[in-house]
Amino acid sequence: MVTRAYTVAFEGVEAHQVEVQCAVTPGLPAFSIVGLPDKAVSEARDRVRSALATMAIALPSKRITINLSPADLPKEGSHFDLPIAVALLAAIGIIPEDASESTVSLGELSLDGSLVGVTGALPAAMSAAETERNLLCPAASGPEAAWVAATQVIGAASLADVVRHYTGQSPLAPSEPGEVLAPVSALDLRDVKGQERAKRALEIAAAGRHHLFMVGPPGSGKSMLAARLPTILPPLTPAEALETSMIHSIAGLLDQGGISRSRPFREPHHTASMPAIVGGGRRAKPGEISLAHNGVLFMDELPEFSRPVLETLRQPIETGQVMIARANAHVTYPCKFMLIAAANPCRCGHMFDAAQACARVPDCGNDYLGRLSGPLLDRLDLRIEVPPVAYQDLDLPNDGETSSTVAARVAQARQRQHARFGKDADTRANADMQGELLQTYAMPDDEGRTLLTKVAERFGLSARGYHRVLRVARTIADLEGSDMVHRSHLAEAVSFRLSSPHEL
């Protein structure tokens, strides 16, 4: 007799269904697992055997064979412990066969039978909903998986709880969705003295999900501005929260009993490797650009990142997804992030200060920022110079706008975009507009067209730069509540576009 249970194998954010088949046949006592398991899966037999012994359940003196089907799909991770145990319990008559066949399960077993939380519970719940099965998982992973309302999620603390649940002795209540509330931030945009143009650029970037590049000397407030960007961003929508949390679930970052509605803010160090930024490694894990999906990727000291890492950002910025190709896997992750980059004007940082500049001015600045290629800079919508702040200005009172005031304008602009694009999953912000949408919503009036033509001819805008100016102008119009893009909106967008870092 063969009993069946179901689980999943992960490939990127996709959870592929795996059928766990258990056969108990006459022969020399043995416990084998087949179906392309890795070392962690092969070790499951020892954890399952110990957990059953703790529950005083003796395995029959027969040959036990576990097959993970399809056999050509690589099986990695410790979450196969629970489905193997469920199939085995059904095979020896401890739990009903129909219970094991109607459930997708995943979880790691301790030697005492308790269940340890695992990564990937959220994608597993999505897979269970597609096959119209319930999900059985560790209690620690239940609040995360329960966000998928289309399936019932049962969170168990131990294998003994699983047995009592399926035998009707002590049924477990379905898990409830858990939400992690972000701590109240003490940061506020009002803390930044001066830098009104930089604050304006930050507001435009937040309203339309545009990329921003800040160039300025050390201590001018670039990192301070970037750190306060999350305080003006709207919370994730339910659809965005689910998308982002699926990536974080695969990466093992959902360890607080639920998902968060706060937008991710990732700030990798400039010594980070290419797999750390883009993704990869033996298991093709998501990198920083995918972990920043629907959020912010802050890259301080941009020219200090290695040239290959910077150049690999070009395609993800343009397409909103990254494909990691390995010999044993081709995985695609979404990565619609907002890039906020910062750099000094030169290596010493004081190119514009005659009293502190080195003897190589201006060649030092050209060499330093020359590490950034033209195609990469062409993909950055907003480019600004952040001048130094005089120490006298630091004694002035905080009279600027608060983060809550700016956040309200950003939220209204985002609402206008949501109403404009509807439920289009590929276009949620002005930065995503392509083709016909650009022609319909971002084309300026006659005066604006005339200005844009002069700018394109005078400064040689590329086709990409032309379209990015239109998207930024559309965002500026949304911030003002205008249905039409006028000359003034376009002029401001052009002013941010023409601040080339090589000219600063």
C-alpha cells in the first residue's frame, strides 16, 4: 500500500507541488528516501525516527521507502520533515489517509517531535490554495501563511499535536493572519536644515517611485535625507505586501510572526558582492535589489561599488525583474525598487571648496564620478547637487515641513496614480508608464512640447531620458493635483534631469 502527502519545492518565489509517497513493504528493515533529495532532506529519516520514538510510536520491521515526486526536481531544505512524517503516519494507520492527501505540509522536526519554523510558508500557502488543499505548518509560521485567505492554515507546535488534530482528539484552530507593526520612527524630514531642493527631489521621487542621485561633499546631509525617505512613503498595499513578503519569506526574513506593511529599506555596504546585490549563490537566493521590491534601495558612496555590480543594475532598473541563471536553476525575482544613490563629488569630497580641495581638481572629480557609466546614469530620473550647510544655519529653528505633511501630499499623488492605472499589476506608479500610457497621460500641453523640443535639441536627450522627463513631469503634476502636464511641470522635471553629476 502506498500513502501520499503533499509539500512544495521552491524555485525562486515559485512553490512547485511535490508528492510524498510512502510505501511500507516486506523485507529487511530499512528507511530510504529517493527523488533527488539533498543532504538536509536525506537526514530527515533520522529526525522523523527520533520524533516518532519520543511519541512511543514504533516503526514496523519492514522496508520503508519515501519517494519525492517528481523525481527530477531538486529537493532542498529541512521543511520536508513534516510531510514525510505525515505520509509515514498514514501508512502505519496512525492518521487517516484522506487527511494526509488533502493537506500540503511543511516543517522541520526536532528530535523531541516539536516543529521548528521554516522559510517559504507564504509561497507554500499560495500553492496549497491553487490545488484546493489545506496547509499544515509549524505554529511559528502560521501567522505568516494565514495571509492567504483562500486556504485554511493549521499551525501545530509538535508532531503530537498533528496526530491529535487528525485523529479528532484535540482539533487545532486555524491560524490567524499576523501583522508586524513597525516601531514609530523618531526620524523626521524637519530635522534636515536647509536643503529645500533636495527635499523637493525626495518628495517627487517618493510620489512617483523615481530613482534619485545625490552628489555633495561629506556632511551635507545625503545619508540623513535618505534615512528619512521611509517616513514620507505610503504603506504597502495588500497586494504589494503579499508580493514583498513572499520574497522575504524565501529569504527567511519573516521571523516575527506575520508580515509588515512598511516598505523595505535596504542599504547594502559598498563592499557587497554581486550575488549579495543581485542574488545568486548555490540556491539562487534573492539579493538586495529583490529584497527592496516595492521599497527603497539606498546605495551610499555609489562610485565605491565595483563596476560589475553597478552595471548589473541596468537591466533590473529598466525591467523591474532579475533573472539569476545557474547551471542547476534559472530563477526570476521581481525587483521594482526605488534607487536612492549618493556620492561625493571626488575622492576627497571637497572639490568645490578651494580651501580644502586637493591639487588634482578638477581631474579628481572626473576620475571619481567617471566610474559611473553613462547608460547607468541615464536611468536615474533625478540628479541633484546637495551643497554643504553652513554651521550658522544649524542653529536656526526647525521651521521646515514635517514628514507627515509631505507624506500626505505623496499619498494623494499615489492615490491619483492608483485611480489612473486601476488594477494593472505592471503599472502602479508613474515610473512604470510605458508606450501608450505615456502618450495618454504624460504628454504636455503645447507650451510644454515646445520647451521639451528645445531641451532635447540643445542638450541631446536620449530617448530614455526624454521618456523619464515625461514621467517625472507627470508626477510633479500629480503633486499639484493637475490633470494636465503644463510647461511649469516640465521645466522643473528638466531642471532635475540636466544636473549631470559630471558637470557638478
